[in-house]
Amino acid sequence: MQAGLMGVSHWARRVALGLVAIGILAEAGLASGLQRVRAAEGTDPTTAIQQASAAYVKAFNTSDYVALADQWTERATLVEGSLDLEGRAAIIASLRSWRERHPAAVMEIEVTGVEMLAEPLARVSGVVKFTPQPGGRQVRSRFTSLRVREGDTWRLAESVVVPEHSTALDDLAWMLGTWTAETARGKDGSRTTIETIYEQPLGPYCIVGRTRIRPANGDPIEALEVIHADRGTGLVRCWVFDSTGAFGEGVVESAGTPLRKRFVGAPADRAGGRVARWTQLLTPAGDNRCTMQTLERSIDDVAVGDGELLHFRKVR
């Protein structure tokens, strides 16, 4: 939930954006896991890569992580929006995390282009499609990958995934509605209450959040947050403004949970200083609940301490 800068603060969720790392891994899909596609003499590389992609889909949909790991080179990289993973181990860990949170998800890969750059290297482009649950809305992402032939196996060395603009914020849809929280009681027994309402008044391309913080003493603080996905890169950006004069802009980072939003901006007028930085951690707790905490807070690179752990409940 958003709030006064450096105070109770705002929050939001990624995505994993969408799809999450899994999307990236998945779409990158190429080599054939344990079911290796042989690049034997006389085999057309384009055909081999198409077959490898199909084998990747099968491995993902059956949660065969050994086969999925065999799809990637040891130092492979995966980029999806603000998510930037390096190394096979990190990629598979992210893939497993996403898969465990979406056990019924089904993936499809459509390879639309294969360009041979050199004898062992190919640039592959296409579309990866995820259906998170039966009957659910399909999420589509564009991908461009570099695949290298190691021995008889085509493996993924690099993959960049960009979610379709109209579905880039789908993983944040759970935020929509009204959320409330209270701070711990002060020495005088009083509490500060927070209410945040998230809506999509402009359609699927943007989420707008409005927060009101009511301290036991003093004037309430109003805050406005805008979340939007970059059409070209899939990066989910966020801007927040509040009635104390504070401002921040940031990006949503996620490789599972908790979700992180890293901000830089200006502190409230009364706080002094010129540059504020902070990180928000959002952790879903189930049953329309979540926790939020603001960490790594600083003004002009001087630490000001972490914020209180807040427990939010969705009331409508």
C-alpha cells in the first residue's frame, strides 16, 4: 500500500510478470532436456531447434526440472522486464518457484523465426503462451533467444522475454480492490490506519492506487500511485506522489515471493534532504491478506531505519 514517503509506504506486486522467470525460461525453450534432439549429420538445424522447443514444452508441463536444466548452458542469462537472472541454477530455481505457485499452468511455444548466425549459434524468435489455470486467461509474451549447439544438444545461452502489453499487468490483478491496515499501538494506545484502493480506470494497461493514512494525531496523508508496463521491454514501472511533497519512481522486481519495488525520489518537505531511496517488500499471506514492509530507507545516502511490518487485509 502506498503511503507517505519513508513512512507507512505504498506497495504493489509484480510480476512476475508476469509471468515470472518461468515465462522467460519457458519461452526460451530450446534444447531437449534429457530427451536430447540429436544434431546428427544431415539434420536441418531449424528442424532440430523446433523439435527441441517441443521437448522443452513437454518438460515444463510435466515439471521435469532435470530436463529443463539440461536446456540451458551453465552461464545462461534470462531477462524479463526488471528480472535479470544469470546462471543455470538461478534460472531453474526461479522456474521451480513459479511452477510451484502455478501447478496447473500449461505452456505453449510458437517458434516464428530461426536465424543461423554461425555454425553452432542460432537466434530464435517466437511467442510463449501460458495459461495459469484451466479456463484462465492466456498470457502471451514475445521472446528472442540465442541457442548454441554443445555437442549434439542445442542449449539456451540467452533469452529476452517481453510480455504482451495488454497482459503485462495480469499478475497484479489480485491487488485490485480495497485494502486496510493498522500500525502497532503507540505509547498512548493510539494507532494509525491505512486504506488503499487499487483500480484500473484506464483499462488493462495501467493500475491506479489511492491511499489515505489517518494518524491518531495530525492531518491525514493522501497518496497517488500509478503502475504501468513499458510496451517495448515489459518492465513494470511505478510512480508515487503524496501530500507531504514526497515523490518516487521505481520498478517492480520479482523472481517469486516476496516481491520488491525499488524506489528513488524526493523526501517529504519536512524531512529535508534531496534524494530518498527505499525498497518495498510485499509478501502474499493467503486468504486476501499480505504483509508489506519498507526497507533500505535513506535520505541523501544516510540510513533512516526500516519501516514497521504492516498486515493488510482485503475488505472488498
